[in-house]
Amino acid sequence: MDISLDLVKKLREKTGAGIADCKKALMESDGDIEKAIEYLRKKGAATSQKRSDRVAKEGLIYARVNEARNEAAIVEVNCETDFVAKSDTFNELAKTAVEAVFAAKSGDVNALLGAAAANGSTIQQVIDGTTASVGEKVEFKRAAFFSSADGFFCDYNHLGNKVASLIEITGKVTDEGVTLGNDLAMQIVAMKPITIDRSGVSAEMIEKEKEIYKIQAINEGKPENIADRIATNKVEKFYEENCLVEQEFVKESGKTVNDVIKTVSGLAGSEYKVKAMVRYQLGETISA
């Protein structure tokens, strides 16, 4: 009988077993989930139902760009304890995951689980092997892949690999440009901008922020006309704190990121512009 992908996924969620094992169990059980669970338990493939119920809150974030700097990838892999996250075995899993993203040129985790790793195993089999080795729940949480036709990528992996970033910059690849990109990738990790510039902030968000600032001022006893002025000034501060190019440059106080981009553009003879950015922080997509 034909076994649907949804049924396989449902069995995986219940047992923690690999895709191939789940599919075989469902075929042997005529698509009956409960019988398939029993089959897996008898075969020992359902490594631990208890394990699948645990929450994997620890892990690693790993970002990387290729040698040509025209492709970039970032992944999050999770485990249960920081002790395991620091192990060589788990670090190898993170590197295997990011290499799989490059090979597939995709951040679709469900598709990547069935992709081949360098050793010939599937990524799911590598994860299952890591789970068996470390004795904890292990998950390939998320991934993203990027390519650039008119620029280059830089990455920054913070010490401990709990947070990382990627940035795409348009312009020529020069030593000055790459140094700029590396500095701005670090800026993204440190200062957590929500957008590159003001165009990325919705009118709805600004209206909401302005309303909050105005109410705060009125509650402090300010007249409405003064409250309006205070709210407008605070919106400007909001832009300065949350738009990358308006933030103060972390490596040189008194200068904005935009100031630094202009200076480096002049030195390198190439007009640089931030085109895209992404920041991953461990656990930010986990709801538990």
C-alpha cells in the first residue's frame, strides 16, 4: 500500500524513529499508527518515546559562506544539554547539516533530512546516530540558504555558537569590503537590528510605537501637544536603535553604520550597500 509522507511524519513525531524505519513499519502494519509503534518498539527502532517527548533547548547555531562568497548557509541544531552541545560529535553534526544545505541549495529541513551526507548516510540517519551516541533528543531545527548575483556574503559566529548572522552586501569583493561585511555581521549579532533601514519598518509598527510613547508621556502628566512631540522624538530613537544602517557602529562610537559604509566605499572604490541580513539565536523558535 502507498504510505503518505504525512503519516510517516506523524509516526516520526510519536516515536523519534528514522524516516525509513517509520515507512517500513507503516507498510508492515497496513498504515495503522498504533501497530506501527508496536512494530518499531519490538525492533528497537523507536529509540525512546520518552526521548521524543523531551524538549531540546540547547544546541548550536552555525553560519558559513563559501569560498567565492556568493553563497551562504545558516543552521540551528538542537540537543537537550549544553554538555552535549559542546561535544565533538554534536559539532560534527552541525557542520554536516550546513554542508547539506550547501549541497541542496535549500533550507527546507524536511527535504534535507532525506538528503545524502558526505559519508553516504542520509541526514536523518546521521541525526539518529548522534541521538544514539549522546543519549539525548537531537533535532535539525531550521536552516536557510542564500545566493547572490551582484554582491557577496559575510558571516559571524559568536563564541559558543549560540548566535550567528549572515549579511549580503552589493558591490565588488575587496579586502575592505569583506572586512566591512565581517564587522557588520558582528554588529547584527551584538545590536539585534530588526531591519536594514526605515523601509523595512511597517507604518503599522510605527503608529503602534508612537501611540505607546504618547500614552506614556500623558501618563507622566505631559500635555497632549508635548506628548505628541515626545512621541515623535522617541520614534526617531526607535529607528536609530532598530535599523542597522542608523545604529551606532559598535567598533567606533560617534559613527553610524551608514557613515562607515560610505567611508569604506570610498576607500575600496565600490559603492557598498546592505542588501539582506539574517540573525539566528539559539532557541528563539522553541516554544516550551
